[in-house]
Amino acid sequence: MLLSISSLVAIQSLFRHVDAQQSQQLILEQIIDASTASLPNPPTYRIPASPDPLFITIALCGSSDNSTQFFITNDTSISNPGPSDIDSVNTLELAPSDTGVGTWSQWFTNGGILSVRKGSSKVELQLRVSASNSSTPDYPLLGDTTSNQALIFSPPFDPVQSSPPSFPNYTLPPANLTFPPPPSSPINYTLVFAPTSSSGISSIPRTSCALKSAVASKSATLLGATASDGLWLRDSDGWRWQWVVNGLNPRTNYTLLTYRDGELASSSPTYFLTKSATFSCPIVHSLPFCPTVGYAVPIAPPRGIAAVHTAATLPSDVTDTLLSVLTNFTTTLSTLACGRDYYSPLVTCADCQEAYRRWLCAVSFPRCGESNMSSTSTSTSLASQDTAQAALLQPALQLVKAGATPRNPILPPFATDYETLLPCLETCNAADRACPNFLGFKCPLPQFTAADSYGVGYIDKGEEGVVGGGATGVAQDVYGNVWCNMG
């Protein structure tokens, strides 16, 4: 039987109507781009069934008036959950936080539904269903700044699992550390930054899609892993991407965030302030024998086109002397019965060597600082301190005249005046606690002469035998404040 043209049109219209009624399927670990201007009809997304809890994440890609609502249910009898279905058990409303990200974990044994109730304004967003929650990544880490540069590290990933040495083959690491091979498929982080005074990234959601939009509008600058200076293993926290950012403006506050491939949420922001135009200390980083050194040091800048020092550009006499000191210390330490129970029930020779290395690097590579470097982005907790307490929060800076002999004579005298940020006393105390008495390692007492050569009272209270309770509790925070040098 032949159908009329009008009948065919009616059938095609019916199929289109049926297709339009199909919810879009969310696929595990896959990001879905969506817009309230073009939602499915009905505006729902099917959550896959899983024997384990799933994490549902919503990320806003721009500013919102919060009128758009999101509802989740694992009740298969509800096809389009809304406010009347909320029971706070099987059905609930998922509201994005102030950061623009909303995450909820729930059992979806038979699947579920995510519905979107369009608000008064258009909202671009991303959706993701995942077996794990990674919506709150760590902060990026500021190494240091100069007048026009910044050394930035990504959050850590892939911690290295190493076996401590043991008796009878107790072998300590060499002075010049050899790192294990980096991960073959490292997590890719992207760095985004902009002047804090601009609205580029200060007023948008902390989501990867919002940051990409800011970069596309030229409100912020993006540097991916391929533009980094490679991977670096600073400490036991794990590998980090590191970037030497050039072309910054002197005495300018910047805001930076990172995000990782495949994730909706970005990191929380870290802030920093570049130094003045007259600041002359170059950044030193990527030293295998001092892996935590990543800051400006009073040493002549590298020759040639290099803008920062690495192990490849440091003067050989500086490197050789430091390696010799570390090697001799390790040899002396190894004369002890390392690995035996009667050394210490709490610390090992490896702990002693690690703590001594950090202290030696902190004093051998003084950190340059600058007065009046307080960032405009200070933390609420510190800003609320009273005037007397705030006076204690000045960095432990000490003026060094041009041509003066450095604290550690392995460095040549510097050509201009500079201010050095004193090492944190806790760095010395950590080595004192971890190392055996026969080495004769001692630190000055906080109530007497310690403040002449160390930053005192920032992390620990500054009283003999008291751990913790200092004015800041840390050597450095995410607001650009650095009070003493931890090495």
C-alpha cells in the first residue's frame, strides 16, 4: 500500500518527536558539554548503572545568577526529577558552590537521572560522571619571583614509593641524587594566570572550561605541560610540572590556577607579587643535590641566553664544594650502626641525611627577598590579627651589603646590595633531632642568638622544646607571603 506524502511527513514528525524525548546518556569518565539554550527534551541525562558509588560533577563555564537548578535521582520510577521529588535520600538538588562546581556521590545500582531546570539566564556548563572524586585538586606551588619572572610548580602527583635502606646493606643516597624514571604517562597540568587587578580570572568559576574561556577572550595567559620546563621531583609528595614564566611586570600582583586534563574543577588560586625592577638575584632551580631549592639566589646570572640557573649553569666550584660536603657528611654518618635498633626507634640515618641536606641547601643557597613585599591578596586569618601580632609577621629579612662575604663562602660575594630571607630555624632543628649526637650538629637557641641567623617564631612558637604554635604556622602560604626559607 502506498502512503500519501502527508502521511510520510506525519510519520517522520513522529520519529523526530520520539527521538527528542530520549534523555542523553552520560558515559563514565566522559565530559559532556551542555548549554541551557540547547538542552535535551526532556532536559534530563541518564546516569549509568554501577555496583559502586558514582560521583556526579557539574561545572559552570561562566558567571551565573544561580537560577538554573540541577536534580539527581537513583529512583528509576522518576523520569524527570524536580523540586517536588526531593526526599534527601534518593532524590536531591545539586547546587554548584561559589567555585562553580557541584559534586555528589550516590549509589546508582539501577542507574539514575540528572535533570536540569533552566533558569532566567543562559548557562554554559559541563557534566561528568566518574568512579572517583577529583573535584578539589591541590594548590599550585610558587617557587619564587624576580622582577619579571616566576617559578611555578603544579600540584604533586604520582608519589614515588621508595624502600628505605636496611641492615646489613644499609646504603645511603649519593650526594648528587639520581631520580627514578618519571611516569611514562604523567598527568598533564595546565597553568593559567593573569594580573589580580584584572577581572580575567578573579571573578569567574574555578573550572577548567571557565579558564579556557578566559584565555580565549585574552583575559588570561595559558601555559600547558608542553610549555613547561619538564617534570621535577622536589620531595616525597610526588612529581610536579615546573614552569619558568617570563615577561611579567615588576611589582604586580598575579593570580594563578592550574587544571588537569579530563577534570572539571581547577585548583584553588595561588597569588604572588613580582619584585621591583631593581631586584637583581636570578632564580636557581632543578638541582639534583638540592631538589627543594627553587628561588632567587645572590649569584651572578648565567652566561648566554639562559635566564635562570640550573645544575648545568652553576659555577663548578660551587657545585663541587657542596657535593664534597654532602659526601663527607654521608661517609661520617655511615660509620654509625645505621639500620640497627639501637640507633633510634624514631629516626634513621636516612632521615638524618635528608634533614641535613635540606638544612645545608638552605644555608648554602641564601634566598633573596625584598622589603615591603606584602601581597594585596593576604589571607583573612592573618589580616585579622591585631597590630602587635601583625608586627611579628614581617619576613625574616636581613640586609647584605655589596661585596660582603656570604653566609656560606662557597658562593662568591654579590655585586650589589640585597636582602636575604633567613632560613627557618625549624630547618636546623629538624636536622638536630634526626641526627646522632656524635656528629656534633647543634642549632642556636631561640631565646638567645637564633634570630641573628634564622627566622624564629614563624612555624614553632620560638620557645625551646615547643613544636608548633608559631605566628604563621608555615614558612610560606598561598597568598604570596614568605616569612623564612625552608630550603
